[in-house]
Amino acid sequence: MNAPDHEPIASIPELLAHALELEIESRERYRDLAQCMALHNNPDVAALFEQMAGYSELHARSVEVRAQGYNLPVIAPWDFKWNCPEGHESPCLGDAHYLMNRRQALELARHNEIRGREFYARVAIYSPDPEVSALAREMADEEQEHVDLLAQWIARELVAAEAPLEDLDPPHIPE
Ligand code: ZN
């Protein structure tokens, strides 16, 4: 794990401000991905991404509840924009991501969940304030659950890719 690029996070409001940015960005990206998968006849992956968007929404709301009574600092939101996994061979984010397949979409999500987990884990390690560390540790654990969930889905895709071709995609029957 890399050392933090920034000063360690030393206060609860600072942590909450970052968490809020991170969760809102995740919610938006998951909604995009869900829409994209739904348009491409991947209703199960679309449903998974809707579920993940829901988790991000819940986290954002619970961060807002914790933040009541604090003045959250304004932070640089670009720290929390999703990015593409390294060596990603196809369009990843933005208008082009409708070209992504199921597996690439899941890997994009996992990659960014790992970034979220590492962000919180770094805060937990480097914060000088034990209360900040404890809260960041909780948040890192939640992100780990998301990473695990996506890893399970990716594993399932890999199994499907090895199955005989006729099992891959049931024929699409137009209504
Ligand atoms: Zn997450």
C-alpha cells in the first residue's frame, strides 16, 4: 500500500467530507453501469449494479447523518473520480462505456471498490486521531465486502466463459 499523497486525515469532519464524495461518485457510476447493462440485455448484472448503487446511497445518507452539526470542509472531488483498471483494453468510463462487456464492467467496479477500500485503510493507518482511525477501519471493512461481492461475480463470469458456447447466452426472444 502506498503512503498517502496528502496530509493524513486528522479529523472526523475531514473524513466524512471525503467519504461523502466517494460514496456519491460510486452511486453515480453504478447507476450509469446499471443503465448500460440493462440496455445491453444483462439484467442480472444491471440488478447487481443497482444494488451497489443502493449501498452507496445508504452510505452517503449515513455519512450525512454523522456529519450533522459539523461543518464539512470542501475537498478536491477529483480524488474520488473512478478510473479505469490498468491495461484496460476497451473503453471504460464516459460515453464509450456502452461498449463494455459484463466482465469488464464488473472489473471496473471491483477496481474502484479496491481504491475506496485502500483510501479508508490508509486513513485508518496514518490518521493521528484514534477516533478517525476506527471509523475509517469500519468503512474499509464495508468496502472489502463490496470487493468480495464483485470478485464472486467475476469468478462466475470466468466459469461461464469456459462453459460450452451454447450455454453462454440464452437466445434473446423479442417480445
Ligand atoms: Zn463500496
